[in-house]
Amino acid sequence: MDQVEVDLVGKLSMRSEPFRQWWAAHDVRYHQTGRKRLHHPIVGDLELEYEVMEISADSGLRLAVFSAEPGTRSAEALDLLESWIAKPDSVAAHRD
């Protein structure tokens, strides 16, 4: 935050109890994009890029999309996990 923003937050905090409570409760670690490192119990460590998008149909809802850079070990691990998902066509073929 620049000095103008700091001053504004200070003034609002001094004059408004609701603002003071809201400001104290805000999560400053919320990010819209970035990189996450996750550990999957079967395929191991994954390094994934993510983007969070607001859902306009319902305030407060967000959709997070994760992806791996093509050609990386993380992409190969996701491909392996995807291969384990039963395809609707193959499930129907086994029922007949």
C-alpha cells in the first residue's frame, strides 16, 4: 500500500467501528494467481499454476483452476491420475 492508502485506512479505522472490524478480519494472503506445491499420496509432489476466478452468478463463490506446465513431472503425474478415471463409454461397454 502506498502512503495515501495507508492514510485512508487509518482515517476510516478511526471513524468507523464496522470498517475497523472488517479491516482487521481481511485475509491479506488471498491471491488470484500463483503457484502451489502439493503432495499427492500416490504420485508425489506436484507444482501447479493456479488462477482463481469470481463466479458472477453468486457473490462469494470462486472457481480455482490448476494446471501443470506441459512436459514437467507434474504434468506427467496429472496425466497418470487422469488415466485412472473411468471413462463413461468404457463403463457402459463393460455393462453390456
